[in-house]
Amino acid sequence: MDEELITDWFDAYADDVYRFLIYYTSTSDVEDLVQEVFIKAIDRYDSFKGDASPKTWLISIARNLAIDEARKNKRKDWRKLIKSYENKVDISPEDKQLISERKLELHQAISKLKQDYRDVVILRGIEELSVMETATILKWSDSKVRVTFHRALKALKLHVEEVQYES
């Protein structure tokens, strides 16, 4: 096992894993899970065959850990506001409030989606993974990813409209 390689992967992909876990778990307290992803990667490095990119492999590990964590803690409160990276540009307080409200609306709408739709929206729409990478992580065919993503976006649009109507 090449520790320097895992260190390079950490430098390259830790932020991606972090953002994925924030969206997937609906909490910004994911630092421990991020560390656990890379610990698992070190422990299971021999099982990495190179069929997928390191990023895809690491996000697969992150997804499985997040599922295990949710099962373990029996907490599926998808309604928490996810803190995401704030843009480094100076914006007015009004714009910050508007952005915050839109993020909340979007997150509330995502939280109303069924699990398969949530998974594909987070991976394809938020993490911007390719169809192939998403299919590898979810263990689906490419066509299932495309169809499910299309259906999820339709459902998400309806849920966003519901959230906006409720506000």
C-alpha cells in the first residue's frame, strides 16, 4: 500500500467526499466520516482494482459509511439545513439571505424525494459525477442512472414548487 498515494488522494478528493457526505447525511458534521473514508481506503487499498477512478471509489466508500451511520443512529432527519461552502466573494446581507432561503428550499425539496432519487440527484446534480461514476457508486446500469436522474429532476421540480408554495 502506498501511503503517499492515499495522501495525494486525500489532498485531491477530501473536499469532494466532504461535500458529498454533507448532502447525503444532511448534516455539516461529517469530518469524522471523511476521516473514516480514508481509513477504510487505506485498509482496503488492496481491493482497489482501478476499474473506477479513485474519486468514484472513495465516494462509494463514503456512501456505504453514510448508510451504515444512518442505520446505526436511526437518524434520518433530512430536513436540516445543510451548510455548504460559502462563496468567497462579498455579497450583500439581502443576497446572503436570499441564497440561504433558496438553499433551504432546495434542500427541503431534495429531502422529500425517495431514496433512489435523492442518491442520483446528489451524485449527478450536486457532486456533478458522470453517469458512469454514478452507476458505479450506486451499482446501477448507465441507463438506470439516466432514467432515474430524469425522473428525479421532474419530482424535484414539483417538490421545489410545493416548498415555495408552503413558504
